[in-house]
Amino acid sequence: MNLVTSVRQCKISIALGFLGFSCGHFVDTRAVWSVGLLRPALVKVQVLYFAVLRERVRLDEEQLDVAEGLSVEDLLAALAHRHPALVGLLPHLSVAVNRKVVPRATRLRADDEVALLPPVAGGADPRRVAIETHPLSLDEVVAAVQSPGQGGLVTFTGTVRDHGHHAQVVRLEYEAFVPMAIQVMTALADEVQAEWPGTRVAVHHRLGALGVGELAVVIAVSAPHRAEAFDACRAVIDRLKERVPIWKKEIGADGATWVGLGP
């Protein structure tokens, strides 16, 4: 058997703790070619487990050696091999790298912190993020984040005011690219929860024509302590206004303006 044939018959195996390439076996728990041709650089990453994931693997966190540039998707595949109890849960997770929710194609670097985030309340509460055409309920949004372990709960309500670009506002009209808006709002909520560990975020936004005094957006954030709840709530509304594809038309007594775009 020549060297080329030998290399072609090698198994490319990804299994953390011995993530690597081998010819029928793993080599000293390292990601290397056992034939000695290639030696991918190894870097350390810290993997954090929460809630049901922590219970399944019986670990809060673990430090692993992985090939530099490994994608998040490949990391999850490797974790499924290392911890078979995770297999059914992995498709439903969000993943945060260094406390920012990222796509699964993201490449890992040395000393990255990788947090595996199960759906809030096991994904059983679809009301955490919502876009409505009927009046919003503050109580409903608060209920989505309440928990006996959360000592602080902060809410933000955005209402239609009687003045703005026009001296007298009659109403606001909101429209959105709804599927994308839901996706971005969900990612935003996950991102904030990763940046402020222990928080729970819910956000509902209304569409359509709203009169003065009506609720346009309701946000609730709970946390073990009040400081995190305040900071996270502010982050949610600031990022929502920057990123979510929801547009606002202001109707005044003297005309109409698309806010942010001019008349």
C-alpha cells in the first residue's frame, strides 16, 4: 500500500477530547494526521452548558482542544459524539460565542467561550417574541419572563405620543417584514440573554394604525438582580430600533412622514 492510498483510507473523525484525523485510530487525543503529514493547530475553547443541557452532560462547563477554525456546526456534531444525550436537543439550540449569538458557520478561535443556549422554558412559550395587530398586553409579556428565581423585573413600554416630526401627531402606522422581524427579534433576545447571563427577555411589537397613547412595543426583562434587568432591557429597545425591519409612518395634522426617511 503506498502512502497516498494509506492517507485516502484514513478516517476523518471529529470527537471532542480527541478531535482529530486518524488512520483507524485516534492519536494521543490530538487533532493530527497519524501519518504525520498534517498537524492542524489546536486551540482551547470553553463550552458552557445551561438548564437541561447541564443536566444531560452533568457539567456546567468544560475546556476542550479543537482544531483552529472549526465551525460551530462541526463543534456541535463533535459534542453529539462526546455527549450522546445531547443529540435530540442540538437542533433547537442557539449558540453564543463570547456572549454574542452567532450563525453555526462561525469559525472558532483560541480562548473562545461557547455558550449553548436551550430555548427559554424549553421552547414551550411561543409568546416570548410576538408581532401583533391587536392591542398589546403588558401582563402577557411580563408573564413570559417571570420566575421564582428572578429577583428583578424591568419593563419598557413605548407609546404613541402626541407630537414628533409634526407639531400634532394624529396616529402612527407601523408595518414590517414579519417573518424576518420575528427572526431578528428572537436572535436579539437570545443575544441579550447571553450577554447578561440569567436574564429572561420578552418583546412584543404592534403593527397597523395606532392612536395617541396606544402601546407600540412592550419589553420585559427579568434577572436574579435588578442591575442586569435594567441594563438588558435598555439594550433590547436600543437594538430593536437599530435592527428589526419595522417601519413607522407618522401622520400629523399637516402631513405624513416616514420616520427616518423624510416626507
